Amino acid sequence: MAERASGETLLFLTDEQLRKGIEAMFFAYRGFTADPDRILQGMDYGRAHHRAVHFIHRSQGTTVSNLLAILGVTKQSLNRVLRTLIDDGLVRSEKGRKDARERHLYLTAKGAELERALSDAQRARMRAAYRAAGPAAVAGFRQVLEAMMDPEMRLAYNRLKEGGA
């Protein structure tokens, strides 16, 4: 009953309370991306490169088509990012065994090293925030984030959680 009562009170948040939450998300995002941005700055890479490296790492062998769907970017934009990552020796692309038109993406050792540096920085920030907030807040935060996802993105997220591509 207590859960229901506290859940019902959340249905009546004021616009100002929601605005504060939105502003907190903006500032948290700045903090969450600041460390990787500093790492990438000297390499002439940006957040698009970071996202590509992250999701290729999460699903080694993922196809370009799958990465396009996950990132929600244009083919032209992704090709520009992949071209630099491949040319710089961070990602390798292989033709599909079943369908030669497919390109499967893998991080090289150099790419894995960059991914580790980027994710280590973000994990340290998340770990500190989670410790400060406590287990109940962590679970609630994840619920809020999942509830904010569009249905098709939630499906992609759930596949990643389950270890799929």
C-alpha cells in the first residue's frame, strides 16, 4: 500500500518539479560526457565516435545496419564515423559469411583500449553517484530511464541487457 501511495503522489508532480528534473538531466549529461570528451578531444573524435565504439564493444560483430538502428543516425553520418575509426585502426569491418553485403564490425586491440579508457571514466562517475544515492535510488533511476525510452529503443536496450545484438 505504501508503494502505491508514493507512486500516486508522483503522478501529481508540478511543472516546476518536472522542470527541475529536466534541468538535472541536462547537467548530469554534461558531467557524464565530460570525461570522455576530454579523452576524445586530443584525437579529433566526438561523441558519435564514442557511441559507435561503445556499441561495437557491447556487440562484437554487430552489423552496420544494427548499429544504425541502435544509434538512430543517418547512414551517411555513421559511415563518416566508421571510416575514421577504421582508417585509424580502432575498428575492423568484415564481410558477412552468409550475406557478403553485410558488414560486421569489431574493435581492434587499439579500439578496445580506447573503449576501456572511455568506459572506465564513465563507470567511475556512475559508481560514485550510485554509492552516494544508495540501492533504492539506483533501481528507481534505472526504472525512470527505461520508462522514458521510446518502445523500439527499449527493445534494443533489452536485447543488449540480455547480451544480444
